[in-house]
Amino acid sequence: MTITLRTEALTTGAFAPFGDVLEAAGPHDKLINEGMCKRFHDRARMDFGPEGRAGISMFQAEARALPYTCALVERHPEGSQAFVPMTADPFLVIVAEDEGGHPVRFRAFLTAPGQGINLLRNTWHGVLTPLAPPGLFAVIDRIGETANLEEYPLTTPLLIEG
């Protein structure tokens, strides 16, 4: 038995309960670099808690395809986590609300070219799921000594369709 979800477009409003959409869209805040560069300022609610600092790592994940079966979600209690793709290829973002420490009411988003995401601290989410190689991402998240990963195997897997 599985639960089937259809992907939805990644929009700022739809994704707001889970995090931020990172994109150069809408009005820019100001022009910089002698007027040659638009600055879209402060687009993510980064949060790294009292014990840690922001760090940038590179992730390279194997490409998957739709339909995709998700059997594991995770969350990061000590900090937010931003994914900035290093290519224009779409990726799948699976998120869920929390209810008593359990993920519920899952949603699946499909990014458009030029979009990244920032997951808020403690947001249940699927693993990094690029849909094309090389699956290369810059990831901005918490670097620290305390544990920042909680995994949750799903007793009923999700089937994500395009």
C-alpha cells in the first residue's frame, strides 16, 4: 500500500509553511555593482540555533525519476537547511507538517529552473531528490557538534507522480 501524491509547482505562498523559495523573482531591492546587478535581498529565514554556525557544503545526489517512491523523511531540529542547485534542472521537494513528532499531510513540489529552497528548522522533508544528473547542490546549513538529524521511516511509502 502507498499514498499517491501529485507534484505541484513550487510557489512562495504554497511553500511558506515549510520554508522559503529562493529565486530572483518579483521586485528587486536595489541595483548594485554600478547598476549592473539586481539584488534580491534577504530571501531566506536562516536559523542555526544557539550552538552552531552557518556553513556551505556541496552535495551530489543520484538523479531519480517520476514516479518516485519516498520511504524516509527527515528533519533538522538545530537549524534550517537551504538547497541551491548548481544547474537549472528541476528537483523534487517533499515536505510534511508535524503532528506530535510525526510527519503528516505530505506535499510534493517540483521546482522550476532558477529556484532553490530553504527548509525551516524542524521541517519534515524527503531526501535530496534531483531529477537529472549531476544532482549537484550548494547546501547552506548548520555546522556544529550536536546532532541535527532526525530520520523517520514511513510505514506507508509515498508515491510521487508528476
